[in-house]
Amino acid sequence: MAEPKRIPRNEHCISRDNIDDNALKVLYRLQHAGFRALLVGGGVRDLLLNHVPKDFDIATDAHPEQIKKLFGNCWLIGRRFRLAHIFYGREIIEVATFRAGHDEADDDGRHDDSGRILRDNVYGNIEGDVWRRDFTVNALYYDIADFSVVDYVGAMADIENRVLRLIGDPETRYREDPVRMLRAVRFAAKLGFTIHPDSLAPIQQLGHLLEDIPPSRLYEEILKLFHSGQAVRGLELLRQYNLFGYLFPATEKVLQSGDPVFTRFLTAALESTDKRINEGKPITPAFLFAAMLWQPMQLQAEIYKQTEETTSLAMQKAIASVLGDQIRAISIPRRFSTVVRDIWYLQHRFNNRHGRRARALLEHNKFRAAYDFMCLRSKAGEITDDSCEWWTNIQGMTFEQQERLLSPGKKSPRKRSKKKPKSD
Ligand code: ATP
Ligand code: MG
């Protein structure tokens, strides 16, 4: 193995002032106990790029049981490869023992027939740990012993040139773990990096490997990608690299049909998600799935309308069918799929601007999400009347003004009814 390049403190921009206090505490305590302790992964990468890291991951030569002894607030998780989670209030610092790289671990039985990695549970040293990481820019270590950055893979040059490059043979690395293709897209979108041509080439052909990834893992990965603040770019890249169809098959079909209204709507929805994230506003996964599957659901409902007695029944069936198909690729936790349904069901109620029904809509606990969704449909040209303006205006009114608008014939406005306490 080549000697690593050590970039001393005075030649890089990482300052302890920008490292989370709890991560520093963990690094120092490990170091004082005689272990190696280094910051690694996205934390180092983001600090070098002057971004605020999402989390700080730590690598060490201490074994999990040794880590646990040093920290009272520590839990070991994972069965195959144990990781230490150290808790500080709501913050968790993840500490991983160096893993053996490809050369040190006995290769027999480590991969399945398709090259997928099965065992990755051998402890090693930093020289081995580097090679199991995905991209060069994710394999930089910040050493608390002398505050230097340790670079085994030419990562500093890639940071400089804003290039994402897989460590090792790209096709082998994607086959080992196909989710790395989604990580490539996520980092390219989020950091504005270019994927190196050698790392990009196999992606176009290997998208089908995503079909074997558990839907729950894809759910986590898809949220990271679409909630990175660069969802519009993320969608563009996923489609460009033939990956999107494996994640949202029904959505890809509609986009491929060239439906201009839905394309505008989806772009507007993702733009609004990006804007909210960049302004630090809360977002819900339900909105993402509701937007992605909106037109597929409507098309399905049109088909059911030919056989079902009522529009509402056709919609119910369409929703069940579209969500049922989607969760075979990406799981959607029930607490969010119920909100997806609410957002969709509430859409047609915006047509009713009178009386108790309109009042009930205003007071529905998913009103705000459904209203945002409706305004995006309006922005995309799917709704052509003034619904968005009308429902925007009414929210700015007092209760009495609203009542005058909703029930013009009424003399004295009904007072906001207080819910009666439930009797046992
Ligand atoms: P983020 O900013 O999203 O936290 P990250 O690069 O830190 O990005 P994590 O998922 O937190 O990503 O993982 C931490 C590190 O672990 C990565 O930087 C990388 O070195 C390694 N890693 C994570 N997932 C994989 C993977 N699927 N294959 C190889 N290495 C991985
Ligand atoms: Mg991270």
C-alpha cells in the first residue's frame, strides 16, 4: 500500500471550532485512552468544502467493547459489525472500529454470486478501512493526534477538482453494494460534483441491481437524496442515469410519456421542497410520495371510473393499487402513507367554497399540506381557476370575515365551536 499523504494543520482549513463539541469529546477520550481516533467520512469532506456537516463519524482502532468501557452513555448496535453509538441528549456520535479491507479479510464467501458483499465484519486497521469506503472524498481522515488530514487515495485532489471517484474497480464496487449508485447521484447533486467518467460508466447498465435492495433501505436512501436540498437536480440525474425507473416505475412511465403538466408539477413540488430545506423549514416524506405518484394515481382512477359506481370508489381503488405497487420498490411507513391519502382525498374539496364543508376543510389537520399541494397543481397549469388565490386569501382573514364569505346569508357569525370534552 502506498504511504498516505499527511496534510498538516497549517495546510488545510479544518478547525476544531467547526467540529461538534461532542465529537471532539469522543475523539479526545479515545486518544487519551491510548487509541487512534479520527474523524472520517462526510464530516471531513464537508468541512474541507466549507459546508456544515450533517453528522460526525469517528473511526478508531478500539474494539466495540473497549469503546463501551470508556463511555457510560454508549450503546453497541448491529449484529454483524458492531458500531458504538454515544449519546449526548438527542445527538448521537457514531464510532466504528476500523474494518479490514479487501486484502486482509479472507475473501472466501465474502461475496455472493452476483458480487454483492455479504460479510464485512472483520476488524482491521486504518490501512484496510480506507478501501472499503465508497468515494475517495469520503475516505479522508482527520487525526485528532496532530490535527492533520490523512489521504490514502488522492482525495484532496478530487475535492479540489470537485470530482466523485469510486475507490477500486467501479463495477465491482457497485455490484458489492448497488446503493452506491444512489449515493453517487446524491453527492453529485448535493455537492455539485462531477462523477468521474470511469465511475459513471457502469451505472447506466447496473440500475437493475437496485431491484434486489430491500425497500426499507431504499426508503432511507431516497429520503436522503430528495431531502438534500437538491432534489430537482437529483431527479434529473437519476433519470439521466437510468436509475429512476427502478425506484418509481409508475412515475417514470408518466414522465416518459412527455406529460408536460405533470412534469411541471413535479418540478415545482421538488423546487418547493428544496426551498423549504434551504430555509430550515420542516418537510414530510408524505409530500414527496404524494407528488411523485399523483399523476399515476389519477390515471389509474380514470380507468377504475369506467367500472366503479362512484368517483370516490374509483379513487380509493386507484390509491390502493398505486401505493401497493410502489411499496414493492420503496417502502412507505404507514404513518406517511395515510398522509399521502389525506393530501390526495382533500384535493377535490377545494372546489367547494361554501358553508360547513369549506370550514371543515380549513380546519382539517392536513389542510396546510393539501393546500400547498393544490397551489403547485395550479402553478403547473393543472388547475385553471382561482382556487389557489381564493384559499390563500381566506387564510389571511379573521374568523368572522371567513364566515361572511363562506355563509353570506347568515346574520350573526357562528362562534368557533369548542370541542366538547368526551364523556367516558
Ligand atoms: P452524509 O453527508 O450524508 O452524512 P456521508 O458520506 O457521511 O454523507 P454516511 O452515510 O454518513 O455518508 O456514511 C459515512 C461514511 O461511511 C461515508 O463517508 C463512507 O466513507 C462510508 N460509507 C457509507 N455508506 C457506504 C457504502 N454503502 N459503501 C461504502 N462506504 C460507505
Ligand atoms: Mg455522515
